[in-house]
Amino acid sequence: MLKRECEKKSRQKAVRQILAESKTLIPTLKPCFLMSPLSVAQYLPVDSAPFDLIVFDEASQIPVWDAIGVIARGKQLIVVGDPKQMPPTSFFLKGDVETDEESDESIVDQESILDECLVAGVFSTYLNWHYRSRHEALIAFSNEHYYSNKLCTFPAAISSPRLGIKFVFVPNGKFVKTGKGPRVNEVEAKALVDYICTEVRKADYKPRTIGVVTFSMPQQKLIRTMLDERRSADPVLEKLLPDEGPGSYFVKNLENVQGDESDVILFSVGYAPDECGKFTMNFGPLNLSGGERRLNVAVTRAKEQVIVFSSIHGSQIDAGEGGRTRAVGAGHLKAFLEYAERGNALASVTPVDTSNENFSNVVSAFLKDKGYKVDRSVGCSEYRIDVAVRNPDDPNKYLMGVECDGPTYAGQRTAQDRDVNRTSVLKGLGWHTCRVWSVDWAFDRARSEQHLVELIEAARVAPEPEPIRQVDEEIKVDTIDQTKGTEMASPNASTRHHPKYKIWESDSIFLHEYFYEPSSRPQIARMMAAVVETEGPIYESVLRKRVCKAWGVTRMTENVHRVFDAATPRDVLVTDHETGRVYWPKGTEVASYREFRVPSNDPTSKRSLEEIPPQELVNAMCEILTDLGGCHQDELYRETIRLFGLSALTAKARKFLDVAFALLQSSGII
């Protein structure tokens, strides 16, 4: 039935009917359904089998009555959302969205399923790490006003005009009616559109996604119309501002921007005195109960920069007790505009009381004695970098973030946070980091001091880490080897370049019937020599598999082994091991062989551990021990298989690693 429906060109059955007639097949083919509450009611029959799990995302925007029907269709429930963001509103229920801006006043907040779950005492947990913003100024306002400074944010490694928050004052902006239409601020809209068109045309402009957020629907429509007209009249501008992909843009208002994000967000406040100079203190949805949550959504959409276009200063808003408006949203808008006018003037470098001679003070004093300029306790949230070393060649950049095993380290609740997640986020923000251990400093201070200086100087010439551009993009960050301990960069991420393993392939096709003929043995011998020259050192079993594949031989029988025994060249260099015989290319000095080969981008180049000669495993172990300075045997084994692109340390794999380890021990290197 389903195949027939898929092949039809017209008159297909209704989706609801198809789902009803294939109750067991559809969940097998598609075990995960992505649907809105309305789609669930529209397409899923009431008597369909219950889902194992129901997940609501952006639950703060889902009314209770929409959610109840969906909840009844599942065995377990997860509700995900932020109670400090947009509540459900009647905005999405309006059939006519062409009303004027005064209609914003009639928007009514509704109770969400998220609020209901919190009130009902459903088990809750909070995600406190914020890593979207590449500059703390982008989240610091919301962290203070909405999250009680509980969000763990991370400082940027660089001060740049492309990062942080910027305020653009439009002095002549007026909030007036355009004919019989709604009130808009045309001067401010033009200033914002001019800014976008000028920026993207600059020769040194690096494309980044742009989001325009307005505080009213009419202002949104005005800016969208202006941008569309500019793009239509200028093909170059249309190419520089595509609808999707790198450099794309969107124009939305406070009511529908939740869930979006962009590299740079441009705000058009819009509200200003009218043509008579009267300022009404009417800020649309912000004046309503819960209006401050709309502002919170808007100001947290940017990853790199927020630019605020406003025709008023924060000081012009008379909000608070005794003011012309007591709306919390208006008061927060006043605070946000004042915050934006200060720009990136955050308390990112906190004065430190040096009277307490703690470990980070000692490290800081040492670096100052060495001539480095350092900042202490860099950051705005509970997480701060203990000692940040500025780049002598560019004072706007930090050269190295030094983390000490003090209160900040101890304050992280899990080892994953302390030793993995935090370092990963900092690398994404452009930091080179290293860890200084107080025990090392106490027992071998001279060596620890020397190593720290070496790491800082290495960071001085290392390439600058690339910023995170997209969530689904693979991040490739140049790393600096850390001091020994759990935060050591894995050798798998080492900057050393190892040769890639190359697989031999025959340039001819042979009939397997002739494989057993004595006349074919010279050809087989030549092929074996070619495989050894390409892939050597190589196990005898792998060598024979390569030749068999070229001849179309699929089974390694006794007859096949006899052919190989007779055809194997007598002058080839061979070493015998417990795990098998290894063939070497001509002219190779086994005693001085120090290479090991790693997989290339070709998936077929990844070898199983039983295909890697013990000498290569020995050489990989030597490099790991050189990097780490020492480790447990199991850790050595795990790091070794990672170098070869493997992950599972099985009993079978351990057998081959044990042989290599014994060979390493007998060499006297360890």
C-alpha cells in the first residue's frame, strides 16, 4: 500500500489515512517524528501506538492546551525551554498580520507547558553553560538581569571591532505615521540599511550572517522593503546579501525571532519622539507583563556582535517607581540602551586582592618578572581565567591563558567540565591555554617555570585558532602541548605530520584460474615485490590478501599458500614476530626505522590493529611517551590506537599491543 501511494502521481490517500493503515510499519521506517502540536492532532490517529518519548523544544512558547494532546500520546516526557524567554502569545493566532503597530498592545501572554511543569514540581535541571557568544558583552546583560549571574560564560581571547556590542545613535529619527499607515522610524531604518549595504561592500569584509531585529512589526516591514529594493536595484548587493548560506540575512521582530541566531544582530529600536517632540513612553509589547522576556530573547541572538540603532538614549526613558511607566520591559530597555552606549566596557578584568599569596599570584608574579604583561581573573561570570598573558606584538590579543589548580578548578563539579568541556570552549574562542600544577611547581619549580615560558613562546609563533563559524562545521584548532596531566593535548591532535598509509592497487586484471599455473609465479613474485615497496613494512597475511584480490582469489586455501611459498622472492627482507612475519622494502634499516603511518582521508586506508606491524606500534608508543613524559600502560595503549584511527581496546587488540610493548621494553628506550 505504501509503495503504491509513493508511486502515484495524483489522488494519493490522506496522510492521516496512510498512517492509520500502516501503524506498525511507519514507526519502524521513521522512529522519530518531528511535528508541531497541531500536526500531531491533524495527522496521527487517536488510536495510534504511543511513542516511547515526547520532547518539547522551545516549550516556553507552547500553550498548555496544545501540549496536553501530545503528552497523552507518549510514555515519557521531556520539556525543554527557558522560562526567561518568550511566553506563548496571541500573536501567532492572529489571522490578519497587516494591522498597524498599535495592535501590538493587544498581544496577550498565555500560560505555557513549561510554566505548568515548573509549577507542578516536575523534576527540572538547568543548563548553565553559555557558549554561543564569542564575546562576554553579548550575554553579560541578560546574565545580570535575567539569570542572576548564574550562567557560566567564557571570555574572548581578542578585542576586535567585529566583536561585542556597539551603539549607533540616529539623531534625527522620529517615530511618526507614514500617511494613513502605522507609525515607523524611517530615518532610523534608512541608517540601518545604509550601514548594512556599506559594510558588505568593503574590500576587507568577511561574510557573516546578519540578523535585523525590530521592536515593532511595521518597522520590520519597512526595513525588509528597503533592503529588498536595494537588492533588486543592485545585482552586486543581491549577491553580497544572499537569502541563505554564508552572508545571508533575516529581518524579524521581537515576536518571531526566538530560536534564531546570527553572527551579527542589528537592532532597530524605532521608538522615539514624534514630529512634535512628544515621547509617549509606549514601547509596544515591552510595556506588557512579561515584556522583558521579549527583550531577553532579542539581545541573546548574536554570536559575534550586537549593533543597536536608536534615536533615543537610555536616559530619555522615564521608567521605574515614580516614572511615567512602571513596565519592567521598559525599565530593562532603558538599562540595555545605557549598557550598549558603554560598549564593551565590561568588568572582564577584575581587580585581585594580592594580599593572599595563593598559587595564581605566584605564577603571575613570575611571568611579570619575565617581562610579560598579564591580567588576572579575566572574565565576567563565575568562571575566569586565572592568568592571561597579553601578546607583546598585539596588545588587543591574549597570547596564553594560564589555568591554575585553585578555586576555579575545584569549583567545577565534574572532571568532564574541568578537563574537557572548558578547554574545548576556550579553544573555540581563540585561546591557547595551558595548565600549571601547584604540585609540579612545588617539587620542581625550575622545570615548571621553564616549561611555562616555552609554551608561551610557542603560542607566540603558532597560528591563531580559527573562530567557530557554524555549529555543524568541523572545528580545526591548532593546539599547544600542555603540561603533563589530564589536560594534555592528545597526540592524536599533535601538530606533527605523519606519513599517510597508502594501499597498493593493481593496474591489471588477472583471471583467477591462472593463479595456480607455474607460469604465473614470476608475475605473482613481481606483484608481491610491488606491494612490499608500496605498503612495507607489511604483515605476510596482508601482503597475500592484496595479491589474492588482484587475481580474484577469494579464499586462502592450502593450495593458495603453497603458490605464495613458491613465488615469494628470496631476497626480500623479513622479520619474524609472535604475531606474524613482516616484509620490509629494500634498503630499509630495521634497527633505525622510526616511522609509523596513519590513515588518510580515504576510509579504506584505516588498518585494523592486526594489520599494523609491531615496529610501527613501537614508534607510536615512543612518540606518546615523549609527549606525556610518562603514563600508565593502559593509557599508553589507548593513545596508541587513537593515533591509528581506532577506538576500541579489545582483548584481541591488547595481544598485538603487548607484543609491541615487549619489543619496546627490550630496546631499552623505556
